[in-house]
Amino acid sequence: MTALAQGWLVAVAAALGLPLGALAVLWMHALTGGRWGFVLGPALRWLAALLPVALVAFLPLLLALPVLMPFASADPATLPKTVAAKLNYLAPGWVALRTLLVVAAWLAVWWRTMRCATVSPRLGVVGLSGYVGGLLVFTTDWMLALEPTYVSTTYPLLVGSAQLLGAFALAVVLTPASERDGDFGLLLISAILTWVYLAFMQWLITFMGNLPWETGWYLRRVDAVGVAVLVVSALLLAVVPFLALLPGANRKHPRRLRVIAWMLVAGYVTENLWRLDGAFERDATYAVALVLAHAVVAGGLVVLLRWRTERWWGAMGHV
């Protein structure tokens, strides 16, 4: 039960971030404008339409809160002071209540957005406010709370930047080749640099503080497996795509741009794995559960995307 819940949390968190990121990009375009948003609009809306499915897949984890956060039922006297001070806030009942409120808020702005042919600036402001506020609560309760000694005010922004980057990249993949242009590449560069900046600042602030209970968050992720996953995620989500997007010829070449976008999607999944995996004890049972959870989620996402694409757009072969 514990390994299954842990693996499912990691996999579903990655899947949930894609429709949330797609919605955030739609709301940002409502405030900034630009041709790119109209071209990517159909793909972004198809991704955003998966939000209810992703939330339904996530909600069963409410039943697994006791095994995901075993410290919540421990004797406060046996816990570090920083953790004991959080017990009331992280009580499973309060976590469940806050999660349901966030889900309701996200579904409300999602429903309003999906009903509109064009997202208004006012709805963009409301949507982004709901997204950021909900993400702050969600990441605190379901990600940072897995390791309650760690504190980071940058963490929600880091998660949000990865979600926007992953959703934007997947939308580029799903957009017809004839409509991909160099603007997508430039925007991807901006998104990559934003994520890199936030990731670096979180690391810098953590180690400048020189607090064992905070630096331990990183130290738990630099064993042999963690370093390998970190290197892969850094290469896929930042280094290789950034360097590949610098030449204008690559940004303007539809097929090359699609390969780079696929690389970013893979990097998004890998970065999510590295960030959450360090909270759990790795053993054979957990590894099997993690692989199965990702396989089920990825398979479901492919089926749903193909169904929506074939229904609303035509065969996937011309993407």
C-alpha cells in the first residue's frame, strides 16, 4: 500500500501539471496577446480539458495520507521542533479539506475558461490568481510536506515554471508542423531560463542558510540513483534544448522543433521524479510501483490525447 501510494503520487503529480500548465499558458496569453497563443490555442485547450480526469486520478491519494505522511500520527515529543510545530496544519483532515477546496477552485476557473471561445484579460487574472494560490497550497501539502523539515518559498514557483514549460512543449508537439514557427522556440528558451533561474536560486538560498535540516533535502537526492536522474533531467530540461534552440535554423525547422519539444516533455517528467522521489525509501517494491504507475498514467494520457485529437482535429499522423 505504501509503495503503491508513493509511486502513484509521483506519476499523477506529473500528469496533473500538464493541464494546469496549459491553463496557465492560456491565461497568460489573455494578458499578453500574440499570434503564438492563437496557434497553440487548440492544443493547449485539449491539454487543459484533461484536468478533471487528472484530478479524479489524484483524489484517491486522500485515503493514503496516513502512509504518505506517517509523522502526522507520531508523538510530537519524538519529532524535531520544526516538524512538531506543523502537526496541526498538516493533520490529514485539514490536508484533505484544503485539497478539496483547491480542486473546487481549479475546476471552477477551468469550467469558465473552457466555456469561452476567447479568454478575456479579466478571466486571465482570475485564472492565474487561482492557479498560483492553489499551487501554493497544493505543493505545500503534497510535496513539501513529504519532508516536513524542509522549507522553501521558491518551491511552488519552481513547480509552476516546470508545469508551464512541460505543457508548452507538449502543445508544440501537438500543433501541426505547418504552423510551428520560430516564436515557439524563443518562448521555450524564455521558459527554460525561468526554470533554471528558480532552480538555481532555491539551491543557492538553501546552502547559503547552511541549515542541516534544509540542506538534507538535497543531500538525500545525490546518491548514485539521484545523481543519475538529476543529470538526465538537467540535460533534457535545460542544457540540450537550450543549446539546440539557439540556432535560428532549429527554431524555424518544424521537425527539429518537435524533437526538442519532446525532449523537454521527457525532462519535465524526469525533473518531477527527481524532486519527489527523494522523499521515499527506494526498494524493489517501490521501484516496481513507480514504474507501473508511470506506465499507467502515460498510457492513459496517450489514449486520451489520441481520442481527443482524432475526434476534434483528425488523425495524429499529420501532427
